[in-house]
Amino acid sequence: MANDSAYVHTTDWTRPRNAAAAAQSRGKPSKLSRGAWLADLVALRKVVTLCFKCTARWSAKANHYLPFEAIPGWGKCVAECDGCRNESICTAFKAQEK
Amino acid sequence: MECIGILSGGAPTLRKYQISATASVTGVPYLVSAANAAGLSVCTTTNADNMMGCNLDTATYATAQQTDGSDPAALCTFIVNPDAIWKIILSGGATESTALTLYPVTTASTTGLAVTTSSNADWSNPTIDEGQVWGYDGANAGIVRKVTLVSGTAMTVTVAFPRDTVVGDNFMVVPHTPVTLQTLTLTTLLTQARADLAVSTSTAQFICTGSLLNDISENGRYTSATRAISRYHALNPTA
């Protein structure tokens, strides 16, 4: 049956939430290895957020990073893991002066 | 600004966003992208509408393609909870960490209902009405009261200070009160709030959830702060 009034979905990019979503970082590019992506973040001294599995495989101390509490008293945060790109409970690491 | 908790009691949510200008200072509120901006925009001293959060790290903004092939997009990490409670240090002027002004009592009050200072201060212009006054030193050090009436050099409070105000006692004032819709004016680097300007309808919209007003024992002129949540957060569906 012909549909003469097909609905065309459009995104209202003037809405704050949509505008914010457009600016959100996509995380690790698909063709970049986890180690290379983390190395890029470390080189730029960004805050690194890792899940418990990726934390075990990355040496914060060797990269002059220390875990920090985004909120005093909260050792964990909700974030996209910079290693595996899974949304989970993560530990946040902050760069220290070398 | 420093995030000190989440009103709903949850964990902080961190996100990385592109920004549209170099971020050299952390703890600055960022807003949803302005039209034609490449990413989140830094707030102004008088506007924090559509706030996303404060940045936890710094970044250098670049637009040109890089010779080494690296991605020029500048990213910063933000705490994006709409009900994040921000601790905002109070400054006595536009410059960060300006000491709060001390106002010595010139006329004692035996009822504890009035704080009368010198003619150098006119509490009705800019008005401190509905703000807070607290003792910096003296017998009422650390005691906070809401100002309910102003008249020239006198501030009147409804609930009396526990002890008489004595000539020479120093008090400090802040032009807002917790759990009221208040507007703040931020300092030049956008990390603190000015305590020397009266509340106005055209300034950065925050809801103050509490105050941390310290006396001389805690270096109150530099450590006093207000706790506030964003009134118009970009991710708050009720805004």
C-alpha cells in the first residue's frame, strides 16, 4: 500500500542536548589500538578513565598519572572507558607534574 | 569551581567533549555550543545557561590540519551531572582570590538584631537585602544570619545574633541565601563568584544549596564559599 505521508525524522540541533551530543568525543577511533589511543591522551595530559580490567593493564605510575577523586570521597565515576569504550564504573586518573 | 557531590547521591559522570576555545584553567563552567562553534563554549561572568559542567583538564584549541597527522580536535573532560553541587569560592572583587571585605561595627546592638557599620557602606545600594551576614571575629564569629531589612548603614536580621554586636567586631556579607533562586556574577577567570555585587536578574543562574561562610579561625576572607547547582543545565529535561 502506498504511503503518501512518510514521516521524515529530523533532529533539532538547536536543542541543548542535541548540540551537546554533537560535541561529545567519540572516543578511540576504531582503527587505533587501545594503547595508541591512551598514549595520545597521556601525551596531551588528559584525564583518563579506565574500567577495572583496563586499569589492570595500564601503568598509571609509569605515565606519571595518579588516581583522583572527581568528587571528594568518591573513588569511582561513571564514564566511557578510554581503553575498551564500555560505559561502566571507572577509575579516573589525572596527570601529575613530571 | 570544584564538584563536591551529587544532589541525588549518585556517582559523578565524566564525559569528554570538544571545546571551541583554548582551555587553560580548570574548574570553569562550559556551555552547550553556541551557533557555529566547534564544541562547548566557555561561560561568561554573567551567563551560565545551558551549562554542561566544569572542565577537569586543559586543552589547546586548534582548527588547522596538523602536519603530523594528529587529530586537531581539542578535548576536555567534564562532570556532566545536572545536579552536581559546585563549591564556588567567594571573591571580594573581579580578580580571583580577592579577600572579602571586612565591615567593622560602628554602633553596638544590644538586641543582636542589627549590624550597623560605617557610612562607607550603604547596604541598600547595591542592596544586601535577602543576603547573608556573618561574624568574622568577635563574640559572634562564625554565626550566620539572613539579612531581612536594609537601611543605609544598618542591616537588620530577624533572628538575633546570640550575643550583642560590639563596636569593632568585623562582619562580612554575601548577596545571596541558600535554597533560593539566585544569580551570581563570576570572577574574571570564571572559577569563583563575586560577593561584592548585589543579586541581579541578568547574571549567571545557579541555585545555592548551602553556604560555607568561615570566620577568622579558618581564614574566612579567602575560604568562604557557596554551594550551588546549575539552574539551567543542558541535560536537565525539566529546564
